[in-house]
Amino acid sequence: MADSDHSSSDDLSVDSRDTSQDSKLEFSEDEETLITRMYNLVGERWTLIAGRIPGRTAEEIEKYWTSRYSTSQ
């Protein structure tokens, strides 16, 4: 009976995208690279950039960009 270790919480990875308020704009390295490349190509067209990243909204990407690369005026 010691072999039945069903209490591993590593199997549940649902909360990484589910709690969008709790996780402050967590983007994968691939997403960050794609956002940077797309921004260099098309500028601040957040909807266009979001269309290339499944599960991301234009608002999320714009918030990520401004929090990461804010331009002081």
C-alpha cells in the first residue's frame, strides 16, 4: 500500500493561467521573445501581437510591455 502516492500536487498545473490577478504578467521566454520581435516589426499594435500568442489578450501584452519597458517622458 505504500506504492499509492496519489497526493502529488505537481500534477495540477491549472492555476498558472487561471489566476490572472495573482500571477503578475508571467510570460514564458518564448512569449517574451515573440513580443519583442513583433514589437520591433509592427510597433504598438497590441491586438496584432496578441493574435500571434494563443491565450493572450492585447491588454495583457500592453501591460507586460509597459511594465517591462516603460518609457519615461
